[in-house]
Amino acid sequence: MQTTEKLLREENISSSFHASPHFAFYRISSSGVPVYTNQTFLRMLGFNSFEEMMEAFNKEESFRENFSAHKYQEHFFKINNTEGVESKWRNKNGRAVYVNEYVQKGYESIDGSVYYDCIAEDVTEKKIVDELISDVIGRDYAIIKALPDVLFILSEDGKFTDFKAGNNSEFPISPSYIIGKKIWDIFPHSIAEQLQQMIKESYTSGVLKTYDFKMLNREAEKHYEARIVKSHKNEVLMLLRDVTNQKQNEIQILKIAEDLKQINDTKDKFVSIIAHDVRTPIIALIGYAEILADDIDDLQKSEIKEFASSIVEISKQTIGLLTNLLEWSRLQTGRIEFHPAPVNAYSISENTMSLLTSNAEQKNISLINNLEKETFVFADENMMQSIFNNLVTNAIKFTNRNGQITLSSSRFNDMVRFAVKDNGVGMNDKQKSMLFEINKSFTTPGTTNEKGSGLGMILCKDFIEKHGGEIWVESNSGKGSEFFFTIPAISKQNTIVSHKV
């Protein structure tokens, strides 16, 4: 009997199966009793010999279930002996071993008994990896469903092959519509071109690529971020996220940062003016006053007159500076009153001419007012007065003796454009670029060494912009300057009506 069983085990068994290190081969009877195994099969189940395995087969029912005849009848015959069946086995120690089993052939012995030759591939590691991947995908998919994102899978040439969309996704095109199409069919050309380049780079290098772009979504412009990375041999993943709120927040943060910088620049400018531009003339006044107090009996009348004139001039300049400083500080802190109304710009400019005539006469400068007598604007009268005063004062400061300063205006649509022109020293491009910047601290002495803080130009800019206007300068070094600014216009007829109301 043992000889017969040995023959049954060994006859017709290919030497390739007998010695195969990769495939576990076994022969089993129709009743589920193993009659032969190769060494690979024994190692897979943790046995050193066929006899050791059969001892376990005879003693342990749990191990015997590996070779259940019912299992073969249910699985092998249903698949017509052509496909593998995945089974869960138990090894010598009772641990799970996953195998993919194939029926190689049926064999009928000389006594009519039927045996089956089977090949078993150990797929335990693959099974564990698949379960891990399934678990990861399941968890990731749950995360994706909770996020406002769309995850696309694309081929190397930019064709959409699959997607996962979050519940809150607001991508303007249905992901299911995109499948099978290429990025050129979905996105504008410029965006598609960039995405294709990112796909190519990520596919080649395996490095994550990020691309931000804007696109219309329900007639509103939206910002999107595409994160692209190689996934498998012929695929890349593209995670698409709506980052509109994030971009808006970034813009808001930048604005706040700029506002804070402006506040700091304003504070620094204010401190600088207090420390230098106000302190310096006061020290000069004290110096002249001390000379008069200590030496007046020894001074000539002409000297006393000269000192007195200097005191008057410095006092005027200091009062002008303090006035500007007060107005500017109130404007920066939001405490200045702004009451625009129909006003006559010609009358305001005439007040400036009268106020500054003596300053101009000291340098023999001609002041010419070419504004029409009925030039009406919608403006705050006090601010308009300050604008004219500062611009004409600045022109006098930088105009040589015997020079000329001209005021003019012209109508442009709903604005009046004013101009203050001088034939003084002018400015170069660098000086012009710093003129209205609070953080540039730009100021130079006048043609007769007049001092200044540069605050007047900044104050003019702030007042004009508060009216919705603009200020700019055209100037060349040595050829004079012409300052322009605009203020909302109003007709004389509307002015009369508003006064009647």
C-alpha cells in the first residue's frame, strides 16, 4: 500500500513543479487528502517534511480544513479549472496564509480514484498591502468627502481618467463630465498650457508641483490652487482647491500691513518734524531774542531792524509749519472735519495771493492769477485754501528773484484741473518720485535758503485725494515746475440752486 501511495504521489509529476522555488505544488484526492507536495508548499505552511504535514493533517481539524473537498467542489469546478481562487489557509502555527489556487489538471489513478494537481501562489504580502491600501484609500476618501476639493487622476498626456469630489466642492464643471476629456477641453488655453507643463514636470521628476490660477465660477472670479504629483507608472494626481477666501484674506493682510507701515511712517515723520523742523526755528528765535535782550544798547538801528525782520520771517514760517502740522495730524487721526460744498475757487485763490504777496515781493516775484472769476468746485473750503496756500508757498520758495508764478484752471469732464506754474529751479526725476511720499523725508532749501519740512506737499496730496482728485507735477531741473491737481467741478447754475435750497 505504501508503495502504491508513493507511486501515486510521484507519478506524472513534472520535475519543474517538484523543484519550483516560486510556486507551491500539491496533489489532492477527491476526498480532500493530500498525496504529494513540493518543498515550496511545505515551506509556505511551515513544515519541514510531507510526513510532518500529514501528522498535523491527521491530528488537527483546523489544519485539515485547508484541504476541504467541499471547497474544491464549490470553487474549482465552478470556474472550469481555468481561473484561480483566493483562499485563506492556516499554517503550522495557526497563522493566516493567503494563497491563490489553480487547478492544473485532473488525474485518474489505475484504481479509478481521481486526484487533482494544484498550484498555490502565496499572496499573503499582497493581501496585507491591498488591505492597507484599501484602508488608506477609505480614510483618505472620507477626508476628501469632508473637504471642498476635487481630486483628479490624469494620464501623462493630460487626460482625465478618474476623480473624487468632496461634498462641498464648488468647482464650476461637474467632475463626471470631465472624465475622458483632456485639460485643453476644460480649461482656458493659458491655464491648460501651464497645467500640462506641471503634469510633465511632476511626472518626470516625481516632485509635487503647485499652480495657482483664476477662473470664472458662476460669473464670479475664483482663485484655484492645483497640486500635482506623480501617482503610479502612467498617472498623476491633481488636487484642485478653491482658495478664493484665502487669497482675499492675503490681500486683506497685505492691506493691513501696508496701513500699519503708513501709520509708522506717519509717526516717524511727525516725530522728525517736531524734533527738527519745529525745534530749529524756535532755537533761532531764542537766539535773536537773546541778542536783542542782551545787546540792544550796543546795536545799530539797522541791526535791530535786521534782527526784528528775521524774527518776523521765522515766526511766519513756524506758524505755517505748525498750521500744516496740526491739520495733517487731525487728518491722519480722522479728527479733521470735511464739509464739501459748492465754492468759488477763484475767490479762494485770491485769498492766497493776498496772503502771500509780501513773501513774493521780498524776492520780486510776480503772482499772476488766470483763474476765471466763476470757477466753481465741490470742495471743502478750508482744505482748498490750504492746498492753494501750500502750492504757492512752495513755488515762491523755489523761484529765483524776479521770477513769475501763474495760477490757471481748465475744465475736464466732471473735474476742474488747476495748475500752479513757476519758472524756478525745477526738479530731477529722483526728486519728483519722492515728492509726495511720507517715508522719503524729501526737502531742500529754497533759493534764498528758506527752510521747509516737505509736509506741505503731503498735506496737499491727502486733501486732494479726499476730494476724489489727483495731484502730479511736471518739472525739469533748471526749467521750473508746474503742479496740477483736480477737484470735482460744479456749474454756476447748480451753485445758485444749492444756495436757494
